[in-house]
Amino acid sequence: MISPREGPFDLAIIGAGASGLMAAATGARAGMSTVVLDLNDRPGAKLSLTGGGRCNILPADFDPGAYVTSSSRNSLAKILRRWSPSLARSFFEEAGVRPEPEEGTGKLFASSTTDGAASVVRTLVRIASDAGAVFMFRSRVIDIEPSGGRWKVRLEGGGTVDARSVMIATGGRSWPGTGSGGWGFTMAARLGHRVRQAYPALVPLRSEDAGFAGLSGIVVHAAISSRFEGRPFTVEGPLLFTHRGFSGPVTMDASHAFTGAEEAPAALLVRWGRPDASEWERTLLSGKGRILGALGEHLPSRLAALLLERAGLRPEARFAELDRPGRLSLLAVLTRFPLPVCGHCGWDEAEVTGGGVAQEEVDPGSMESRLHPGLHLAGEVLDAFGPVGGWNLYWAWLTGRMAGRA
């Protein structure tokens, strides 16, 4: 650690996570004197854990409409156009970290010939350090304030860092054990920014339904449809039954409809299996023999039996005795089943934070505050998140790079 008196700096970055490290690498290589302050004893505390330590570094495919925000979607679109995932991939490849698709899922992880997330952290630190960036760990920032066209960053214990620009890259509230306690939200609000209520996102959901708890460990392909702030959405992928409720990518991708609802949450309606509603209807109209056998061609047998029961049909029921009300009841259970959710698994298990600083108060080209010149915000502190699968690290790389270039 160097003394903060060895400044002043062009750029002070608060937070050595994904967006902060990318900003440090970008700013230092652009010739800015850069200091990175972090309350932990090492960089990338949360980043080192992503993807089970393997680091799901970028999304395998890309749809800007998959991002969730309560802010201006026009502002979001402008940000997402600034640096494409393919350009981000080229950056990492040139730096020696090659994203590789995972067999079976296609998800992009840091090369299997490296030690995953740890190598991503080391690479960004190396790029920044080689270009002159200074890292100060065990440095808890207690306040930032504008001062004569520059910024004063006040540290616990009395130290002060002077910088032309300051960047808040402290993350949200997810995984609080890594130091993400929501400090950035508090500071942005103190400086007059609108901060939308934070909520756990990409989080497993809880249920008190004993029938589904009995399926713990089973994975099924499913689609979940719901609404968030009036916008309908559908997500699709693996759903995992647990002893506490529901997990897996599709559950987590839909969880914000429950956790982020300001009033009564919209129902999470499940379509079980890979057949769409029309295919399920054709199966029920043309099936022969036992219904359970036909369902079992597309679903795990224990789930098929439970759904048959929830439709009010006997396990031994046959298509020949299925009347129209029974068929419609079963079709509804198979294609629009309300997931019985009673809660969520909290900040400790949420992959990201929903809510945050309103994007319309940030310049989409530089991530600079529209309220305070020289103040930049990036990463999870902003009101946006994407699905499971590298989308949120890409958001961190993207916004960190833009803030570091300013």
C-alpha cells in the first residue's frame, strides 16, 4: 500500500471488482494517473468466485432486450451499443485470457488452461499495474465530496485521496460476504442521485409446497412467463427442484418478478418440458393408453405424476376416459402452472442486485453523473442486470471501460 499523500490522481476508483478493474486497466493505459481503493485485502473478491471460480466471462449470445431495468430503456440501449461482447472477447483474448464455450451449454468461461476467475483478476491487475495504476487495499472509503473542481476521497482512519475524477464501482448488495454492502447506493443518494430500491435478483426461490420439495434434485426444462413493471417476459431453461423450493437458471432469471415487485408480485407461470402449448395440446388430443406414460416421454416421471395429481386426475387415468374439462385442466397445469413461491433465498445467494442508480442520470457515453462533473458510476451500482450466463460480467466490463476512458 502506498500513502494517499502520493497523489493527486487523475482517477480514483472505489472498488476493485470487475468494473473497477476494467476501469483501472483502461484509464491507466490511456495515460491517466489512477488509484484503486478497496476495503478487502485483495482485488476481485466477488469476481474470483463467479462461475464457481471458473468465471463465466461473457454471454454466449446477446439480446439487449434481455436486460432488466426500471430506468430508461433508451439510456440502456445507448450504453449497450458502446462496446459489443465480441469486442470485449477480443480484449480478453489479446490479454491472454481466452473465453471457451462449455460443452453442453455453450456458456463462455475463462480458458480451461488457466485457473479461471483468478487468472482474469490477475490479468486486469497486471494490465493496470504495468501502466502505472496504484492499488490500495484495506482502504475503506467513508465519504467523497467535490472540492474546487476535483474530488476528495476520505478514508477511514483519516487519510484523503485527491483526484480529478472519482468512480463508484462498489457493486450492489449481493454476496455481502465479499464486501458488497450497498455503500455505493448510499453515497450516490447522498450526492442527490435517484436510487431505485435494491432487491435480490437472479436468486433461488422458496416454496412451502411439500409435493415439489419431494422432487428435490430433479432438473427439468421449463419456460416461465410473468410480468415486471407491466412488461411481459418469458425465460426458458433448466429448473432445479430443491428442498427449499426452486433454483436453476430459469428460476433465477424470472425471480425479479417476485423479488422486485413493489406491490403484489405477478404470478410465475410455468410451461413444463420442451413442448410448447400447441404440442402439449396435440399430445392430449391424440394420445392413447395411460396419460402418465405420455407425460413421461417429456418430463421426469415423478414430476409427471405430481402434475397429473394437480390436474385432479388419477395416476392410472387413460386418454380414453379424459373428457374436455379434464383435458383443459391438465393442459393448464402443463402450460400455465402458477409456481408456488413464498419467498426467496436472500442476498447471500442472489447473484446480482436489481435496482440502483437511475441510468437517465448518467451519461451513456462516459458513465459520468449528470449531476456532478467528474463523478462516474459503473457495474452493479447502476439500475440494470441481465440473465444468468456472463451477461452481468459483460455489463461490468462495458461500463467500467467507458468510465475508465472518460
